[in-house]
Amino acid sequence: MVLKTVEYPQGRQVVLIANDITYKAGSFGTREDVVFKLASEYARQHRIPRLYVAANSGARIGLAEKVKKAFKVAFKDPSKPENGFNFIYLTKEDYA
């Protein structure tokens, strides 16, 4: 894709990666992750900017229920999960 800006009025090649909010709420699954990785590698190899336009609902973890249940959430305030979380994690026991 060629993007024209004030700094590059003649245009500059860029790699554009985006989510389609109308398809599965724009979420990323494993196939989309591979496309993102390959497009990112291409941009680095050719030394051109990579732009990522995000309009999505987050990751689409297409895993078995057993795996999903292993994920734990570190809530900012465990008594008020509506206040958000710091991160999602697994323990060493979850890997066994």
C-alpha cells in the first residue's frame, strides 16, 4: 500500500494490518496471528513502516474448554472485577 503524507507527498510504501469489526467482532484467532506475524516480518525485512489499525473485541482463544479454564485473571481489585485486570496468567501447575 502507498500512503501519501505531508512528509512523503510522493507516497511511501507501508504494510497495513487491520481487523474487520464485521467479522467475528474483529477478534484475532490463530490464523490471523500467523498473518500478522508474516506481515510484520515482511515489513522488517524490507524496512518499511507497519501500521496496525485495531477495531476489535480482543483475542479469540479457540482452545479446548479444559485449557480455557486454566487461565487465571489478576484483577486490580478482586472484590470488584468490574474495575478491570492487570494481566491473565497460568501457573507452573497449569502446564503439567
